Amino acid sequence: MNKLSPTSRSKRKAPFSPDERPHKHFRPTNGKISPGENTPDAELANFVDSEMATDEEPGPLYPPQAPPDTVEWQATIENVVRNVVSIRFCQTCSFDTDSACASEATGFVVDAEKGYILTNRHVVGAGPFSGYVVFDNHEEVDAYPVYRDPVHDFGILRFDPKAIKYMPVAALPMRPDLAKVGVEIRVVGNDAGEKLSILSGVISRLDRNAPEYGEGYSDFNTNYYQANAAASGGSSGSPVVNIDGFAIALQAGGRADGASTDYFLPLDRPLRALRCIQEGNPIQRGTIQCQFLMKPFDECRRLGLSPNWEKAVREAFPKETNMLVVEIVLPKGPSFSKVEEGDVLLKVNGEMITQFVRLDDILDSNVGKTVQLTLQRGGEDIDVDIEVGDLHAITPDRFVTVSGASVHNLSYQQARLYGVAVNGGGVFVCESTGSFRFDSADNGWMIQSIDQKKTPDLQTFIDVVKGIPDKKRVVVTYKHLRDLHTLNTTIINVDRHWSAKMRQAIRNDKTGLWDFEDIADALPPIPPVRRKGAFIQLEHTSHPAVADLVRSFVRVGCTMPLKLDGFPRNRKWGMGLVIDAEKGLVMISRAVVPYDLCDIWITIADSIVVEGKVVFMHPLQNYAILKYDPSLVDAPVLSAKFSEESITQGASTTFIGYNRSGRIVHAATTVTEMTTVAIPANSGAPRYRATNVDAITVDTSLSGQCGSGVLVDKDGIVQALWLTYLGERSSGSRDEEYHLGLATPTLLPVISQIQQGRDPKLRMLPMEFRAIAMSQARVMGVSEDWIGKVFEANKSTHQLFMVSKCTFERSDTPTVLQEGDIVLTLNGKMITRVSELDVMYSHETLDALIVRESEEMKLEVPTSPADNVETDHAISFCGAVLHVPHLAVRQQISKLPSEVYVSARSRGSPAYQYGLAPTNFITHVNGKPTPDIKSFLENVVKIPDNTYFRLRAITFDDQPWVITMKKNEHYFPTTEWTKDNSELCGWKRVTYESGKPVEGEPTEGILPSQDGDDVEPMEDDGGI
């Protein structure tokens, strides 16, 4: 299948060497296909966008070797390369059709005196841009966008020529008039991420329609040139030069299916734009909101072109074989109801037109005026007068960030792609996270109304959201651009506490930056009131007491504004179990609530929504305990009763669970197995997982369908919780959720302390244990006497426990037990069940009898405090989230290089651009040691903005490396998060501006989403 691709570098996880970076593909479900018969893409079903990512394709093992250039070409190339620059850039946040990315491309100097560089529009992007250029002699200088065309694939960057000190900067002349079929050309650029590549080819066509790249940005209403230069990712923006050293076209795209076809943008419109900028004049761009395609005479004939007009056109333009035909007319636009799809364009203002260049000339010169179009429709001549609109006016130059999401008016690009009206159809969600993350984080949502108020445009949206108090639940209606026939309705909690400020960003073409301003403070939340609810009745259960347990289930939703602890999502939901209705205590899986920097909403009886907060998180057993205000609930909530005896293999029980749709299901079943859980650790991104616990499985298919539930006896006593456990697939390919049972007796000591108002002060052995059979124990030195005692102590399972992994501890507590030790007794009690290890939770030291290297020995084993293992301090710096290595890291690593651990990063940030990756440890900043978060923060806040600094890092597998990064406070200010229960949300935020701390949100900067950065998305099916 043929594929198309723009040729800027694909997004990547650094550090890849240039030839190792995967070429990525994006296959849209509803991509536009160029329909003209003269277009080689008429039958394309899939397109490739090298800025999007899914799967790899290997490149050729040995690229074809071009013959050596002639002396003339060598002289030309020698002059050209001094004008060509490599562009390293970030699109710092999602905007319009562009997602946040870090990438590479090419440009060339077109004005050496004023410092202007021409490159592609899909490089400059529609939104915030941060980048620099590298000249052929490896001098580097910052570059800023001063223009990006709303439609055509070119943009202009500005740099300071005085900053280039070691080589003369020269401009490459643009000569669009020299592009001819058969002209030999060279593409000089940053091909495949290399510093400089020179590719040869011959122009074969001048009349190709603009390629369509799918659902992202695509050029239109222009012709493209075609050649066979075989350029690849990174060559976007390269000059296409002839033997005389003139730029005759701009490299823009090509095929990614192995074919050597490339597509070049003519330079007529870039040359006009450059002259306007040089002269200080505005670049007027006109539009009638109508897309044309070039179609050959034979197809125009079928559309109704009369012989007389065909003859006239052929005589006027002897070399032409195409005419312009209407392809898309946007609703409510200037052409709507006047022009129809399939109309053949004959004249504009009485002038016969067959070329896009002349059509652009006329429209750009008549903004705000009326032009007359002569069309032929089914053989009939039609004259229409159309007012030319301002193309810049329907191209967004601002966006608003609120409640974690970013929105702006719909752009002409998106409207044309989906054939919808530009204005009045709602506001476009370019970053659908936070409160406004709907069915997914996918772009393309159009908000129609909020709180039952219409939001047809950005200003109305601002006015509506300004008046919504923090934490209010409101109705939102929205559509997706792919399916505008369906109106979706949802209810959201408006977050104005993590994101208290409503902020507007406005493009500034003088500075090349986007200026931020606060446009509204948050309104305080409305005090909650008591609500009434009733539970459903569970029918056809084996016993009435089982049916009553439905009154103990609640739905828990958790949203996390900042990614900590390597957790792969920022929103989860699951079903919780009420363990004390009087005090409002709920138990939930830590796969749903992984840490307490979050918002928790608890739904009771499907009708009452109350706020919750974390009161306890178990370090090993995969559950958290939440609390809500029971005075707000007028419903017969039932406290679940827990069994004090462990359920056994083969026992009859009733399974009650909640499936992925949130529906309650139940079945009588039996326990099939009880075994020590061994959830695989995620070596690529360590995150919380349960250890040293027994897992229960049952004989019903419902167990695999439900991430939440309980096992309950005939008296309604809960025998086990059914939990979702987060781990990794055995293949190591991605995260996996496991659904298993946890017996209730191990929960009772903690629940009792919390019910008594005490904060459980648990202690734990800093290690993982693995069950071993007697055949292994005998070989490892366990005596026959002790093996006999095992037979007597545990008749259902003959096992002992071996230390399989020692956790690295931050404290000075010595590690007495070693990997490979077999534990016989703790405090005099034989350990044959993993639940018997729970003795560690309540003792500072344990008297242990072990077998080490076939010898029995007694040891006094200290335990470690478990109340300091949760993350309570984090820093957001240059788009990376750093904090003390959490417990999952210490469980998997034998040595901590530093207390500064990279947990997550944002696409489009300096951290992503320069390769600072999750699981790195930072040991030095500019040569100064940073053993802890405090010293790291002290050093980085001193770094001046927009300057380079050095980081010494160590990878998770203990490989040191040094990285240089450039600080970007404008888009990625340094922010410190500290747990503080005196704050409304339980955390305090401090932003550092010019090295000084300021409480609250930054006055500038983007609040980037880290959703899905370096992790696979997971289903929000939750679990208890």
C-alpha cells in the first residue's frame, strides 16, 4: 500500500543514534484521500505521518550509491551548504493539528542580513515553538517563528546573524521560475537525522496535487513538484537546488513505503511572504473557504466541461493538461450556496485561471473585497460574486488552558479536513486532559455546551467557565470531528484547585514566543449538601445476606494532576468497599489510587457523589483506605463484615464483582487456588506492585471480567477482596492488570487501628520472599527434621520462603537477611504461609531462624518503618518530574546512585528533546553533586533561563552518561510540590521565577499533560 509522509524527524525517545530512530507510522481511521484520477494517491487507504508513532519498518541495509557529482555540482554544493541549517525544535504543547513533539528538520537562510530561515510549516507548527539551528560549521543559535502560513507548508524563522562568529552567513536565492520538468536537482539537508546529506534527483512533474497526510496537517490549494530524491525523516525544509545554486523548491514530503518519490513545494508564495516581511508589510492571505483540485481535461469533460471552453483553455495555455475543480465547500463560508463540489473554475475577475499560483495572487490581493468567479456546472456557465475573507482571521493564534485542558477556536485546517463550518460549531479541545478528558485523550473533541450553556466560540467558553465554582459537577455536551452526527453528554468535576488559574496564551510574532496571561481566578467551591440515595436490589442470589452486600459497594474515581511513581495513567476508576459506614471509610485497590496527589470522587448508590481523601496506603498489600464525610450521605450504606478466618482451597463461596461497564455480576463458585503472588516487576518503568501476599483464584469466568469485587459466604461475611493488581506481562511488552483475591484476615489489624482513629505505624522487612517446595529446600540445606515440621504445620501446602530480593533502603538499618536465605521461623513461629510474614508489621526487630548455605543460624533482624515510603515531595523541571526513588524502584535496584529520580517527562519539553528519560538518576548539575532533591533544586534554580547546563545521569542499569540541556522557563517553569495537609488539596505548590520561590501557579508556562508519554495506555476498568 502506498504511503505518504512529511519528512521532519519522527518523535523519539532519546538517546537513539540517528540510524536507530524508528520511522513511525500513523494510520487514520478517516483520512482524506486525494480523489483526482491524475493523482497517484487516488487509491490510497493508509498514510504515514512521521510525527506520529506506532510501528517500525526497517530501512534498506545498503542504501543505493549515487554516482560522484561533476565539478560544477561540487562547486554548487560547496556554496549551498553554508546556507543550510539543521533545525532542532520542540512543539511544546498540542495545538490545532499538531501534537507536542521534539524533532529535527532542515531550513535554509533566505536573508542573511536580517536572519530569516525558510522551512516547512509542519516544522514551525501552528502552536508554541522552541528551537535552535545549527550551521554547517556547528555554530548554534536560537531561532524563533515569525510566520507560518495558514495553508501552505512553509514557515519562516528568525535568528541573530551576529551570533554566528566563525563563518560568513549567506542567503540562498529563491528562483521559483527555474523549476522545470527534467531539471536535475540536489536536496541538501538533514536527511534521516544526519548533520548533512546531499540527495540527487530529477523533477518529473510540476502539476501534482498537494499530498494528504491523513488527520494531521496537510497542504491544499497548491500544486506540488515531484521527483525521485528518496529523502527521509529530517529533510523537511531542505532547499531543492539546481546546478546554478538557486533554490527552486522546498522539500516537504515523500513516500514511506520504499518508493523514492518526493514532493516539493513551489517557492512562489514563500518568496512573496519573505518580501512582505523584509519590507515590514503584513502578509495578506485571502480565502473563499473552498478547496480546489487540479483535474485533467478528460475528467473535467465528465464533470460537464463544454468543448468550447476546453478549446479556449487549451489555446490560451497550450502546455496545460489540468483545470481547477471545486473539491470542498465549507458550510457557512463565503462560497457556501454559491459554489458546488464538482464545479470547474474558468475565470476569476474575467481572467482565465488554470493555476493555483495565480488564484492565490488574486485572493491575497482582494481581502475584504468581492471577486467574480466564472464556473461551469454540468455544461452551464455560472457567474458568482464572492467576498474574500481573511485567512489569518480563521487561523487560531491563541488558546486557553483551564482545568488541565487547552481549547481554541476551530481552525480552517480542521474545518476543511472534516468539511464543517469554521465558526459557531463549538470550541476545539487541543489538549483533552484534566477535567475535559472525555472518552480518551485523543484530539478532535468539540465542546458544544458547559453547565447547560452553549459555547459556540472561545470567548463564550471563557465567559461560561469563569462562572463555574471549583469542584462543581456540570453537564458537558461535545462531539468529535470524525462523528459530528453524535452528540455526547458527560458530567465532569471542574478542577480549579490544581489548575486554579484560567490562562490564555497569545502568539507574538515579534518575539516568536506565546505570551501568557491569567484571565480568571477560581471561584471557591460551593459547600456540599446532604443528598439522598437508594441502592439497587440484587436478585437471585443464593442467600439474602449476600444480596445486602450491594449496599457496601461504592464507585471511586481518581484523577492525578501530576505523574508520580512511574504510574502509567492520570485517571482511573474502580469499585471500593465500605468498611465503616459510620466513619465513611472505603477500601480500594492501589491500582486505582496509586498515590495521594490526586482528586478522589466517591459515588454512593449511583446517586450521591462525595469527595474522598486518602487516609492510609499499604506499602505491600495493594490496597488504600479512603475517607468521605458520611454526614453528606442519606442512604442505607452497609459496613462490610470481614471474616477472621482465611478461606481455603476448594471452599464454596459467592463471587460478586463489577465488570468493565460498572455492572454488578455474581455467581456461586469455589476457590481453585491460594498461592503466593508473584506479580512481575516492570523493569522499564518501576511502579507500585503487591509483594509478599497470597493470591486467590476462583472457578468462574467472571473473575477475569471483573477488576473489582468480593468473595462472600452465605452469611454475607466478606472472605476476600477481589483486587486489580498492576504488573507487567511475562513477555515484558507492556503493563498488565491481574485480577486476584486477597484474604480478609490480613486486613483486620490495619482496619482496627484506623477505626480507632490511630494512624497505623507499620514496619516491614525490606525484601521480597519466594515460596520454595521441599525438594528445593532439601537441596539448599534444610534438614529432614525441619521438612517434617513443615508437613505438620501446613498440611495443604508444603513450602518455605526464601529471600529472593533485598530492597535498597535509604535508612541506616543494616540488611541482615541476604538473598538466598531460607526463613524457618520468625519470633519462634514457623513460617509456611505468606500471611505469617505479617508479624513484621508490628515489630521493630524479629528473632529469625534461617538456613544460609546449608547452615542454620539465628539472627536478630531489624524491620524498617513503612510510613515514609510514599512520595511526598516532587519537582517539575524542564518538563521532567523528579522525586526520591519510590519503593518500586528500591525493590528492583541494588544500589541507588542518587536520591534524584526521573519519574516522567512531557513530550515537547527540553527533557524529551535532549533525552532525559524516566528511570534516570541525576547525580550532578554543572559538575556539582546533587545527592538529594534539596541540593538538586538549589542548583537548578540558579541556572539562567535559555542557557545550557550539564547533567550527569546514571541509567537504571548503572550506566553513567552526561547530557547537556537548555533551560526553558517560559514554557516549562520549575515547580516544587510538597505534601502539606494544611493546604486545601493536601499539597503545596511553589514556582521558581528568576530563581526565587513564589507560591502557587507560574505566571507563565504551559501546564503540559504527561499522559501516555513513555507508557502504554491501560483500560480504566479499575478494581477494588
